[in-house]
Amino acid sequence: MGGRRQEAGGRSRRQEQEAGAGGRRQEAGGKGSRQYAVFPIDFVERRLGWAAPRCIIHPMQNKEIRFASRPAGMPTLDNFQIVEADVPKPNDGEVLVRTLYISVDPYLRGRMREGRSYVPPFEVGQVITSGIVGEVAESRSPVFQPGDVVTGMLGWRLYNVVKPGELRKVDPRIAPVTTPLGVLGMPGLTAYFGLLDIGQPKQGEIVVVSGAAGAVGLTVCQIAKIKGCRAVGIAGSDEKNRYLREELGVDATINYRTVQKPDRQEGISNAGGMLHALKEACPKGIDVYFDNVGGEISDAVLPLLNHGARIVICGQISLYNLDKADVGPRPHPYLLVNSALMKGFIVSDYAARFSEGVTQLAQWLAEGKLKYAETVVKGFENTPRAFIGLFAGENLGKQIVKVADA
Ligand SMILES: NC(=O)c1ccc[n+]([C@@H]2O[C@H](COP(=O)([O-])OP(=O)(O)OC[C@H]3O[C@@H](n4cnc5c(N)ncnc54)[C@H](OP(=O)(O)O)[C@@H]3O)[C@@H](O)[C@H]2O)c1
């Protein structure tokens, strides 16, 4: 089964981003991955005059990114601290993993807040964790060999010591090694189960997706198309919307940043130009709304719901940086008169079915029915910056940090 990448002008979107094209800022390569200094044998023999081993391995330096303080509003670089550390030694049964790619995700903002949620908050001083793809540098476990590519929820470190049960092998022959962080990982599965299990889209129905050009959103849009629906995407730039229409076949798009606002119609305060734009894009109403952002964008969907509509509450990114609870319209009357369903979910609710989801997503990829985009920022030290960039819409598709070459 061959993985597919989103092609743009003959190159994958990821290649384009790494090359600095497509309007994406590129940070210069990080200073992180300088652990192995390998000199040619003849150089060693000539300069040092002693029989050389196959290579010289300099003492390795580790770095880690700690959660320094809880953000008030939008996170800033001050909320993170980059610290040098020793490379840990694996004990019997453990492996040492060298980080190659780090996933930054909006839900991490929730973990920076104190209080009860579906995952415990980060403690101040703790190393931040998220999805990571790495390479086994040293193994004291029979399960993994040095050189194996693996993925797991690991610390934002150059090197992590990990128990084998926390890792999954990545097969680079199936798809590029970054895909377990995106289309074949948590975001892809979120799109798959949220849309199909809760949204239950049927042929010919109208599916509206907010956050449509992000990792989850662009997968939802494409699954809606695979299921024969009319897909309408809402995203924050004309370039993103063009990508959705021209590369992914999304039927109509709305740039929420340029619609006029606010006005007050149909009891939905501030829905304004968003409601107008949605009416134009969905003259027959909305059957499924996949909500990645919440707030005013989602308010505007309510008056357009069709009978039996389903609202999938996946994310509320527009609210994540608010310190006070947002006040919006009460959705209940709209749900009542339309016999509509509104349901939230966390992707881990579907853990028992993950292999089904990955198998189907990988098959669609191999068949060319599903594409993906990645925005890759280079350099370990730029991880906090890449995370903060999510809230400014700097990413198209999955936001990843490249730490080192395999
Ligand atoms: N329920 C679950 O289990 C689950 C799992 C994964 C993700 N999620 C949620 O799903 C959503 C998408 O996640 P993702 O990983 O795919 O992230 P993403 O969409 O790749 O990245 C975030 C995007 O959100 C948009 N955004 C940021 N601030 C916004 C605002 N104030 N109003 C409207 N849009 C805003 C930006 O795009 P624009 O340029 O369009 O503004 C940005 O690119 C998030 O809310 C996330 O928390 C939920």
C-alpha cells in the first residue's frame, strides 16, 4: 500500500513547505541534532595515530522543552523553557529514542490550563508531551532494534527513554514517517470517527466544516466528498480556501476573516456576514456541521440546520485562549425544532476501533481518494513557536516540527 502526498506543482505540499515555498515561513535548521560527530576512519588514523573504531561518537547532548508558566490568553514563548540535559541511559527492557518529528496540537492549550479535563493539566516545570516520531538509537529490549522508526506520546526532548509498550513501530514503506502524526494518526482518526460515527453523512447531504484547512478539517472535507456529500469549508485565508477547492474538490468555501460582521439576524448575535455567506453556500440548508472552532462561526450555522441535522463538536479553538467563558446564543431551540443532534467526542472514545480507522484511511490514501498536507517547521527550538502559530492559522494541514533527519 503506497502512501500519497498532496501534490502541488509536482511536489508534495510538505516538500514545498520545507523548501520555503507556498508562503510558509521557514525557520533555519535547529541547533539540536549534533549528537553524533562521525569522522572518516582515515582522518582519525592520520590525525590521531591510533587504530580507529568504525566511528567516534561524541558525548550526546540532550535538550528538553518545559512548561514554564500558565498562559494568560494567547500562549507566548515565555510560557516555555528550553533546557540542556543529559541523555538518559535506557535500563533493561527500555529503548532510547532520538526525536525526528514533533506534533504540535491545539489540545495542548487545554493542558496548559488548570482544572478538570479529559487529560490532566501539565504541571509547571514538567516537560511537555505530544505525538512524536523518532528513531531507536539504542535498544535494551528485544522488541525494537536500533534504526527502527517508532511513534508514541513522548516528551519534547531530543532523546527520550521509553518503555516498549509506549511505542508503536512505523513502517516507512506504507506512508511517509510523518503520517502517524497526521492523516494516519490522531487527527485523521478524529476526522474519520467524528464525521462517520456522529455526523453519519449520507449521499447528497450538505456537510459544513469549520477549521477546514487544518489537519482534522481537510480530512473531514475529503471524507464528506468520498461519501457523496456537498462539502462546504470555512477557513481563514483565500490561499487555504483555494487549496480546499482546487486540490481537494471542496464544493464551496468561506473565508471567515473577510466576511462582514457583526449584524444581528434571526436572534444570532454577531453571526452577521457569516450567516449570509453560509446561506449563499448552502441554499438548501445544512445537514451535518463538523465543528472545529466554535464561537461566532458556529453560532451562524444554527439558523440553517435542516430537519434531522447532526452537529459534531470536535474542537472549539476560537475559545481556547479566553479566560472567561464565552456567551453565545442558546442552541437548544434550533436543535428542538429541527430534531437535530449535537454531540461532542474525544477521539480516544474510539480507541478500540483505531485499527479500522487507520486501515480505511491508508486505503483511501493508496487509492488516491484522500490527500493530506503538512506544514513543517524546522528545528527543535522552534517547537513552541510552531504551537503558538496554530492560533494564528499559520498551518495548512498538519503542523509538524522537524527535529532531525532519520
Ligand atoms: N475531539 C477530539 O478528540 C479532537 C482531536 C483532535 C483535534 N481536535 C480539535 O479539532 C480542531 C482542529 O484540530 P487540528 O489538530 O486539526 O488543528 P488545525 O486545524 O490543523 O490547526 C488549527 C487551525 O485552527 C484555526 N484557528 C485558529 N484560531 C482560530 C479562531 N479563533 N477561529 C477560527 N479558526 C481558528 C486556524 O486555521 P484558520 O487559518 O482557518 O484560522 C488553524 O490553522 C481543534 O479545535 C482541536 O482542538 C479535537
